[in-house]
Amino acid sequence: MTEPDPTRTPPTVIGAVAAGTVVVPFLIVYSFLFIVRGAFVEVDQPDITSSRSGELVAGLVALCFLIFVLWGMGRLLNGWDRWVFCAGQLITFAAALDLLLDDSSGEPQVPAVVLGASLLAIVLACLPPSWQWVQTDGGQRMPAPAGAEAGGIESAPAFGGPAFGGPAAGGPADPRSADGPG
């Protein structure tokens, strides 16, 4: 199996991952902050729990969620699946909505931006070009035409049509084809 061609990644996939990265800096900062406050620095008043060990656990949960979100982004970009990515964004959406609705959590601007970005990421990951990207394992295999059974009809290239700069859109012809030079 060859490596996926990153220039063929649909814009919806790139946009979904870009929108999904909004939560990453917050997870990095909070996981570091709470792990340090729970394990290395003694504080008079813990931030979100009533003990140092609670702060450490909160930091470790944030770190695990960060790894989960990054793993989901990698899976979507590589065309393996989008469900881990969508699950991470749904959790982000729920947490941001909770913070947005809670008056005691501070100003609503940051939760509103994270909420909007996670919703955008979910929508973009569920659009047809993203579905096709995942169905073809990142463009490596061709999807079966609608109604065709497995092992039946050969299908056309997944990303060679007009929407992706293929020959029908005036793009460069495949040099291996019979019509091309050589």
C-alpha cells in the first residue's frame, strides 16, 4: 500500500481538521497546568477540585482527551475513519455548551468559539467529499459504484474527476494513460 497523496485530500476534510484544532491549545495548557498543580506545586486553593490529587486526575483526563482528539484528526486525515474524530468533537461540543450555559464559568466568548468550531468540524466531516475520502481509505482504493456488488464492476478513480482537478477539469492527463504522451 502506498502513502496517501496529501494534495488529493478534499477541502472538507482539511477544513474539519482545521476547525477541530481549536480545542487543542486549551487541552495542552489545562493538562499541563493541572498536572503540575496536582503533582509538583502545592497550591492553597485548588482550581476545579478540592484536592491536589483531584487536580492531577483532571490534568491526566485532559491529557488523555488531547491524545484522543489528535488521534481522531490523524485517522480522518489519513482516510481511515471519521468516527473517532466526530466523537472527540461531540465531547468538545458538549463541554463547551456546558461552559457556555454555566454563568459561573466566566466570560462566554471562548466557549462560544470552541462550540462553533466543534460544530463546524462535525458538519464538514459528514459532508459527501469527506465520506468519499474515508470510503476510499484516503484515495487509495476506488469506491464501488452505487448498486454494484463486491468484486463486480470496476469503478472509476475516486478523485480523478472534475471536482478534484482531474483530466475532465482541464488538469494534467495521467501519463500512464493511452491518450497521454509517451
